[in-house]
Amino acid sequence: MSIIKNTPEEKFLLTTNKPERTICWKRVTKNEQAEVNDLLIEHFATGEPLTVSRSLSRQEIVDLICGLAEECIDHAASVCAYDIESQKVCGAVLVSGPYNKEVQPEYGQFPNSLKNNQISSLLGKLGGMIPGHANQRPYNVLEMIVIDAKYARQNITTTLINRSLTIAKSNKIPLFYAECTSYNSARLIEKMGWQCVEEIAFVDYVDPHTGTKTFATISNPHTSVKLMVTNLGQQDGV
């Protein structure tokens, strides 16, 4: 694989080991929203430990993720990959922010789904730890990462994350956080140099809605949710 060029007309991300396929990148806009949502729904139905463990219906998955995904649309650092041959989106990195001590991420409430509220409460507990680490500095949150299974293991996700970080750095955002809910996502960005600053083990977490250890049955290798951070550099005066 190799980055081949980057022009205003066509932003080539990388070539794959298949000569006929070239992957490009672009900002995620409303034009790509439906395709990105389809990828997310498929992933959260089959490969996301929190949602799989709660056996969410398709509608519950849509309610849980699509509102958040919409908030990330048109964010400067939300980017997607697409296959230039098929013109189909094959992966995406969705970002929210910037946040600071006055403006912080919100975690949804779901009056029609206890399961969604349980997931939101766990992530809210983890995300609520960010301000104590950010120390009043502005930050973005890497909300969701998704890749079409047919395009996995081609370095696309890593390249998209790095592209997103580059955009954030150019906009003078010094910190990037991620709430990793699976072993795979945590391992990916740990290999990229991100640091784990908080962790909540599934076997220890007590759900405030039921008073039970709702996620304790999630099996290895998924054992916890992790709050990860990467420092993009200090801002002047921060």
C-alpha cells in the first residue's frame, strides 16, 4: 500500500494489494450519511460487544447510533474512505467536538429502550472522566470507527484516523479522546500511540438502572471500556 497523491479534485488515500482497487478519502457530508449509517448498523448488530450483548433490535441500534452519527456529519475531522471503482463508502471515522470546560459531550436518553439507556449510562460514566484529564484544554472525541468487512486489514482505518488527527491539529485542537468499547478498537489505537487514562471493567460495572452487572457476561477478549487519549500538541496560552 502507498499514498499516491492528494489533489483538490480526487483525494487518494492509498492503493491496496489488489491492483484494480484504489481507495480515496473525503470529508463525511450528508451525501455520505446514508452509506455510513448502513455500515454502522451492520457493525453494531454483529461486531460491537455492548450492543451484541444486549441483543438490540435494529430499531434500537438505529436510535442509539444514528443521532450521534448525524451530529458528526460535516465535522471537519469526520472522514470516510470510498472505493473509486464502485464509488461506495467502505469505512469512516466520525468525530465530535471541539469541547471544553463549558461545552461537553452529551449522552442520549432513550425513553423506549432500557438497553440503550444502559449502554448510554456506561459510556456517559467513562466520558464524564474526560474533563478531569483535559485540564480545560479543548478536545475532540473520536466517536465511531467502522470499516466494511471486505476492506478490513488493508490499513484503511489507521490511515483515516491519522487523516482525522492531521485535520484536528491544523485546527489547533490539542487533544483527541476515544471511548473504546471493544478489544479491537482499543488495540488498534494503542498501537498508534494513544494512551489509556481510564478503564471500566465489565465484571465490575454496576448498571444504575437495574443495580446489576449488566455487561459482566461479555466474553473475552472484550473485558472493558477504555478512555484513550492522544496529545496533538500544546496550544499557545493553554
